[in-house]
Amino acid sequence: MSFAPLQIDPAVLAEGVNLMWVLVVTFLIFFMHAGFAMLEAGQVRSKNVANQLTKNLLTWSVGVVMFFLIGSGISSLVGGSGFASAALVGSSGDWVGWLFGAVFAMTAATIVSGAVAGRAKLRAYVTYTILLAAVIYPVVTGLTWGGGFIASLGYQDFAGGMIVHGMGGIAGLTAAWVLGPRIGRYNKDGSVNVIPGHSLTFAVLGTLILAFGWYGFNVGTAATVFAVEDGALTLGAFSYVGRVAMTTTIAMACGAIGASAVSLIKTGKVDTLYVANGLLAGLVGITAIPDTTTWWGAFVVGGIAGAQLPIVFGFVEKRLKIDDVCAVFPVHGSAGVIGTLLFPFVATSSALEGTTMVGAFIDQVVFVVIVAGWTIAATALVFGVLKAIGQARVTPEHERDGLDISEHGVDTYPEFGVDDGVATDGGS
Amino acid sequence: MSFAPLQIDPAVLAEGVNLMWVLVVTFLIFFMHAGFAMLEAGQVRSKNVANQLTKNLLTWSVGVVMFFLIGSGISSLVGGSGFASAALVGSSGDWVGWLFGAVFAMTAATIVSGAVAGRAKLRAYVTYTILLAAVIYPVVTGLTWGGGFIASLGYQDFAGGMIVHGMGGIAGLTAAWVLGPRIGRYNKDGSVNVIPGHSLTFAVLGTLILAFGWYGFNVGTAATVFAVEDGALTLGAFSYVGRVAMTTTIAMACGAIGASAVSLIKTGKVDTLYVANGLLAGLVGITAIPDTTTWWGAFVVGGIAGAQLPIVFGFVEKRLKIDDVCAVFPVHGSAGVIGTLLFPFVATSSALEGTTMVGAFIDQVVFVVIVAGWTIAATALVFGVLKAIGQARVTPEHERDGLDISEHGVDTYPEFGVDDGVATDGGS
Amino acid sequence: MSFAPLQIDPAVLAEGVNLMWVLVVTFLIFFMHAGFAMLEAGQVRSKNVANQLTKNLLTWSVGVVMFFLIGSGISSLVGGSGFASAALVGSSGDWVGWLFGAVFAMTAATIVSGAVAGRAKLRAYVTYTILLAAVIYPVVTGLTWGGGFIASLGYQDFAGGMIVHGMGGIAGLTAAWVLGPRIGRYNKDGSVNVIPGHSLTFAVLGTLILAFGWYGFNVGTAATVFAVEDGALTLGAFSYVGRVAMTTTIAMACGAIGASAVSLIKTGKVDTLYVANGLLAGLVGITAIPDTTTWWGAFVVGGIAGAQLPIVFGFVEKRLKIDDVCAVFPVHGSAGVIGTLLFPFVATSSALEGTTMVGAFIDQVVFVVIVAGWTIAATALVFGVLKAIGQARVTPEHERDGLDISEHGVDTYPEFGVDDGVATDGGS
């Protein structure tokens, strides 16, 4: 009696299907750059739009190259596996993994650009991006997902609520603080001038592109459709992927509702930008814990993350007097920290097995403090040095004229706004 | 002689792969909200853009929460399976199914916002959205996909040509009729003023985002890549997925061509907005029947759905004198009804097995009449009550000033259009 | 002793999973039309935006129908398999394959619209699109991917760096040359006037949408997740998919960096549009060879493709005096040719097995010359005939007024720019 050779190796099957899923979600996460570009462009003055767009394009381009050559190696080094840069490892599967990591890294990087809008020099921003992609962010992932020190203590951050968003939001706030506010943002008596962005439509478009990509970010972090256990094919992370998708959706919705409610209470109106940013804050809030949170916990986390947005935004603006142009701290920073810290209070019972609510909370606090401390220190150092050598901010004249002209030599909307009298083709 | 344990259970394999496919298309369908937001924003005056954007954000946010807590339960209740709300069911797979249903529900909901633009109160719109997501739409799905009364009679609606789009378009027309037209839309002599939207670019962007998401909507409704029959793995809906993809594509194209042709005949020019909305009408037209239609049938359905658009739009505007701002009835309502009713005349022979052309047509007419009747009655009731208590429309002053200021306290484009004289940061 | 029947046929498994992957990437590639629409709309004057948008909508709609009825058959005919039009073949799987081919074809078609912006008659453009989709492009694919003459000689073009992008860019340049420049583009003394596009924001949005879709374009061309060899399931193209994803990413990044560097050297500033178009040129550059290029080769190809952009753009504008409005030749044409020709110099050693560097280079040159020659001849013939019968360009009056009014009867931004004094609803 003879048998046919093994026809389907479960490992091959799992590898192919998992690769497909990871590639698809990686593309979705990449698309978040379009979201950030539109969200940020919409929130700045028309004279600074091209600068914001250029920063977004270069964040991805410069950042991904640095992360390929150096950052991926630093992450593995800090994680204890030696300097395994993606340029040195050579397999097809490794490169998919690298790209999957890269789109998370570039998300952290691009958050900062929204905070420093309207006055940072392009070269200062690019310098910081290089260092963030090569060192600052990789140290954080090395310590955590890479298996380093924080991992040895224990922590929970499924898709980067703290590692990516909290880190990016805190870095943005730090950079904005070192740079100082835009001219005209504060009066001599300390009172605040609102400088509205030039297009709510682009801002909301960016919001919805981000939400779309976020499904890749959170649900995609359930990266294994299949696993192989004892030689048999099983569902891997897909055994709980529905919870991730559900909590992500509910928290997003409750973020928008929470911010709307606070806006309505504070001003009697539903501010569109608060709704949009609240929706994003809800997403940030759940990002650390979508796999472990109960359905009612998603309402709590999303609602709080959204509701805190107008309040923290006002605190940063009026108390700290930091000019965080695109509200990246309330959206990414405080929402990320809050969601990370809420873990033990909204988790399913099985997620807390082997620990206690207090123990888990302490782990989260330690994790947040280390990541925040490192991020603040590294960011303040880089921008502090740039400031000390006079390379952090454009000149006041350039800032008044707008960074589009001074840094890029372009006019984003040459036919609109203040008429520049130029029409070279015989018409409007 | 011993055997290794079963290595690959076909049921596990099918579950993982099907989950992946459903998640991917669910994300695509979610992204249609960005499409609706841009399409509608582009078709309204600049003073009402933020209002339109806010309604889109809140449709999703409020609607999905209501559908989670109540709507999903109402649907299963009407379908005869008891009140199985997604908050009560608890498995990962159930939540994927819920989210897949939710993105269809929210599509129906958001269609209405385009019809009532420029004069509905935000609280009126949100109230209607709550009721639509919790009751009105779930009753329709319970009667049909959920296995209720209409299902027992027999009907054909693959991806919601009638259930989602026809229902949404009819609801929008009803709401616009109850609300009455925008100030200035009609003169005292009954003649019509055209109120052009503020940006064709955003409208076309929205169109193309919607077409992208529609591939998820239609092709994704072929939701089972694999099935298990007699213990063996087979292609599920993917045995005919190519037909769905092909007819969807051809009908989309012929919708644009049909609308272009009628526009050219009527005015001598190819109106951009008719081309865009014609493309969408072609998609709506095929949505009930992409799995059963012949290739030439896709040309017929798409062509008719596109060609009827300018004609029905004119009829609604000039005869019915209903101010359907974003043309949601000709795009979603009449196109959805027409496509649904064309089923027996363009179907493949196998799709009509066990019935006759006349029998199938009668089934479709009954289906359309019940869904339309319920939708008109429920929508007229809700907006009628809101109107009776003076909560349906903003005041004439607010309408003239624009809903952005009155309802949201924002200016969508503070640097463009009519100069508001505000420039707080020392430049343009 | 009895055995259960075969539970999982590897061929069924591979078919289902491969179909899913091809459908997903097809949707992504389709979405590139939104990218082209935005990129091109942003780069034209506000008086020509609706014309550009309409051309994009009709390129897809008219083109896909022609490719369904005729083009797919011409391709197979030229490839030696007889006239197998998608309307004649009838299986579900065939139609997925047709749609996958169609989205590549429509990409080639739509590139041309950017070159002829602002003066081509709509009917001229649509006529050309019909011929491109039915004959011109299918001849190219028949000769190559379809197994025709060039395939018999040997060549390398993985995802259409030459077949799609090179062809489209060369066609665009040819069409722009035959049409002549826009009024006012050149002065009598031969000096050049810059006519800036109306919105950098839309242009960058389009760039990022294109980059998103490009992952489908390149990585998706690794179309077989699984293959079946000797009855056993193996990874198909997914055995090297990571290289495709990595080289695509690195070349994209280096394209942006290369164009930025040249822009900075030439003008002292980083021109936003060069960065965006450089990113795209990097993608075009790698598209022929993402599966065979070393990691350092991706840096080389992307960097060169980006760096040549400002230089070739200047050459076309100032030396050739061709008014290629959206820079489609430097982005798609020269970048595509360069990347195709660089194949042997950056390839992995295994990719050159069985040939020599010189032999492979000669193959590429012959391939490029044949495709370019055919494209130039066919395009010049079509636009030459249209010009001879006075149907190629709009009248000078219409060009001055803008094509939106003259060809489409619409105003893209009725509330912005030059005030048209119309406000029918009592407000701004």
C-alpha cells in the first residue's frame, strides 16, 4: 500500500495566507500618510500648506530609508537580537516583516509634523525625522515589541496606542514647546488667538482616510490568520480578530460622540473639527487594547478619549501655552496614554489571568513613564540643539510670508485667496 | 501502522480565509463614508460644507452605536431569530458579521444626508439617523436578508440595490419633500434656480472613492471564498465572483456613458456632475443583481441607470418640486428600483431556474413596493413629527447665513470666498 | 480499512486564495484613477479642472468597455491565441483575469490625459482613448505579456514599467507635441511662462493615492500566492513577494529624495511638486524590475528616476518646447524607460542566470524601441488625423475661457476665484 506525498503542508498554507493579510493591512497603514497629509494640510493656513505636504512626503521617504538601513537594526539590537538591519537580512519574508514595521514607524514620525507646523525649518524637521526613524522610535520598539527591558517587566500595547501614537503625540508636544508658538498665536497679555486652518474639508477627508487605514493598523496587528499547532492548522490571531474589529469601531464612534458632547456643552455648538479629531482620539484610545477590551469597555475608552480632547486641547493652549497646531497631543498623546492606562479596568477577565488589576495597572504606568521620558528627553535634546545653533525656526519674515514661498518657492493656491495678479494664460 | 492526526480541517481553513476576505471588504465599504462625505460636501454651498461633513461623521458614529446596541437585534427579531443584538452575542466571528452588516446599514443612513442638505437641523438629522439605524433599516433587512416575510415570498437583492440604496434614496426623497426646498431654490412662479455646489473636485473625488468602496460592497457580498461540502473544501461564492466583478465594472462604466449621452443630447455638453453621478447610478443599478446578470445585461442595466439620471433629476426638480440637493433619489432611489425590477429580463438562464420571468418580476415588484412603502411611511412620520414640533429646519436667518456658522460655529474656508477680514497671524 | 475522500484539493485552495488576492489588488489599482484625477486636477488651472475630471471619468468608463469588447481580444490575437475577447469567454475566473488586465490598461490610458490638458477637445481625447483601449495598448501587451513577438525575443517587465507607464508617458508626450502648447505657454522669443496648477493639495493627495494603489500594481503582480507543484501546495510568486514590496518602497522613497536633492541644488528650495512627482517617478522606475532588483539597486533606480525628473522636465519644456502639462513624460515615460534599461545592472545574480549583462541589456533596448516606436507612430497618427480635420483642439476663445465652460457647461468652483456674481440662495 502506498500513500501520495504530503499535499498541503500547514506551514506553507499559513505562511502564504498570513503574508497576504499582512501585505494588505500594510498597504492600508501606508495610506494613512494620505490621511495625515490632508488632516494636517487642512488645519494650517493656506500659506503653509505646501510646507506641510512636503514634510509629509519627506517623512515617509527619508524615514523609511533610515528605518531600512539603521532603524530596524537598532530595534533588534535594543531588543537583544543584535543589529539585524533590513538591509542585512535578506529573505522575502523578512522584508514583508520590515515593511509592516516601517509603516508603524512612519506613523509615529509623521504625527510630529502637525505639531510644529507653520514655523519649523524644513531642515530641522527632516533632521529630527532622520533621528526618529533611525534611533528614537526603534529604541521604543526594541524595548517593547522587540523583547527588551519593558517586555521583561510586562506591559500591554497591542497595536501601538502608546508605542506609536502616545510616543508621536508626546514628541510633537515636546517639539512644539521647544520651538515656541507661531507669531500672533498669543498676545502680550497671554490671551490666545485662534488661527483657523484653511480647509475643514481636507481635514475631514484626512480623518476618514485615517480611520480607513486604522482598520489595517489595529485589526491588521492581529497578523496571523493561521497558526500551526502540533502540526495542525488553527486560527492564529484570527481567533479573536472580531473583538479587535468591534472594539476599534465602537471606540472610534464613541470618540466622535464624546468630543461632540463636550463641544456642545462648552459652546452650545458641535464643532466639526472636534468631532473629527474626537473620532481619531477614540481610535488612538483603543489602539493599545483592542484585543482585550470588553464591548462596554470600548464605549468607556472611546468616550473618554473623545471627551478629553477639547479639554486637554484647551489646557495645552491656555495653560501650557504650547502651540500644538494640529492638536496632536490631545489626539495622539493624551488619548494614547489614557487608553493604555485604562487596560486593567476594561479588560476581559481572561486578559487579566495571572495578574491583578493593580499589578497590571502598575505595569502600564511604568511602561508609559519610560516611553514618555525617553521621548521627551530625546526630542527636547534634538530640537534644543537645533534651536541653539539657530536652525530650528524660520525667520519671522519667512513665517509671516508663509513657509510655502520661503522654503519651497511655491504658492499652493495661486488662483485663490489673496490675488497675486498672475495669470499667464490669458484667463482666470 | 499509525496515522498522523488530521492536519488541516477544511472548516478551519474556510473560516480563516473567509474572515480575511470579509474584513478586507468591510474596510473598503467603510471607506465609502469618505466618498459620501466628499461627494456631498462638493455638491453643497461653501457655507454649508462643515455641516455636511459633520453629519457624515455623526451618521457613522451615532449610527454604528445604535446598530450595535439595538439595530442588529431588531433585524434578527424581524427575521424570526429573536433579539440577538451584537452587544449580547459574544463571539469573535459574530462581531465580524455584525461589522459587515453595519457598514451596509450606515451606507443606507448616510444617503439621506445628501437630500436634506442646507436646511435640516443637526438634531433633526441625528434623531432620524438614530431611528434609521435602530429600527427603520433593520426592519428592511430582517424582512429580507434576515429571513423574514419578504424572504418567504422570494426576491432577489444580492448586495442591497433595493435594501440599501433604493431604501436610502427613497428615504432621502421623502425627507426632502417633508422639509421643503431651500430658500431661493424655487421662485414664486414655480421656476427653478440652480444652486451649484462649491467644488466639483471634491464631488468627483467622492465619486471615485465610492466606486472603489463599491467593489467591496458588491464583490465582497460574494462573502464566502471557500465552503465545505461533504467534508471537502470547495469554492463558495467565489465560484461566481468573477461575474460579480465584471457586471459591476461594466454597469459602472455604462452608467457614466449613459448619463453623458443624455447630457450631451439635452444640452450639447457633457456635464461633469452627471457623468460622476451616472457612474454611481450604474453601480446602484447593478447592485441587486451582479451575480445573476449576463454580460450584455450589465450594459443594459448600467446604461439605463445612467440615462435615467438626468431625466429623473429633472422630474424631481421641476415636476415634484422636491429639493433633493445631492440627487440622491435619481442616483440611489430610482436606479436601485430599476435595477431590481430588471432582474428577470437580464438574468442568466440558470438564475431563473425554478421560476418564470413573470413570476420573478412579480416577486421583485412586491419586494420593491413593501420596502418603499415602509421607508416612505417611517421617514415621513419621523420628519413630520419633527416638523410639527418646529425642530426639523433651521431658521431662515440661519439658513441664509449658512449652517456652518449657526450649527457648528465654524467657517470651512476662512481664507477664501467672501473675505471675513480675519487674519490673526500677520499674513495671508 | 477505509479512507475518507480527499478533503482539500490543493488546486481549489490555490484558486480561491489567488482569486482573493488578485481581486484585492485589482481594487487598489482601480483606485489609482482617483489618484490620477486628483494629481491632474491639481496641476491644471481652475478653469480646466472639470474638464480634467471628466476626462478621467470617461477614460475609465469608455476605456473599460472597449477593452472588454475588443481590446482583450486584440491582445490575445497579437499574442497568438486568437481573438478571445472577454465578452466571448465566459467563466468567472476569466473575468477576474480580464478585470486585472483592464486596470493596467486604463492606467496607461489615463496617463495621456495629463499631457494634453487645457486645450484638447473632449471628443478628440475620447476618440484616442477608444483606440488606445481597443488597439494601441492591447498590441503592446499582446507582443509581451501575451506571448507575442517581443516575448519570443526575451525581455523583462514585471508590472508594466515600460508596457504601461513608459507607453503612457511616451503617448502623452507625442500627443502634446502634435497638439501644440497652450496659449501663453511660450512667448514669441521662445521663452517659457510657467502656468501653475490650481491646487498643490489635490496634487499631493493624488500622489499619495497613486502610491497606495501602486502597492497593488507592483506587489499585486506577484499574483499567485500559491501554486501547485507535483500535486503539492507551494508558495507561488509569494516566495519572492517581499522583495517586490521592499524594492517598490525603497525606490519610491529614493525617487522623492532624488528629486528633492536636484530641486534643492538647482533652485535652493525643495519644490513640493517635484517631491511628489519624484516619488511617483521612483515608483515608475522600479515597476519593470521589482522582483529582480537588489536592495541597493532599488536605491539606485529610485534615486536616478527621481533625480532625472526636474532635468528631463526642463528639457521637454525648454528644448523640445512641448507643453506636457502634468509632466507625464518625465514621471512615466523617461522614468519607465530608465528603469527598464537598468535591469541588468541592478539585478540579483539569479535573475541574470542563463544570460549575460550585455545580452539582457540588448533585449531591454529592443523591447523599449519597439514599444516606443509603435506608441509614437500610433499616437501621432491618431492625433495627426484629428488635427488635420480640425477636431484636435478647442478654439482659442474656448481655451481662454476655459474648457469647463466650453466643453462641460460648468464652473468647478462657482464661489471662489474670479467672482461670477451668482448667489441664488441669498448667501455666500
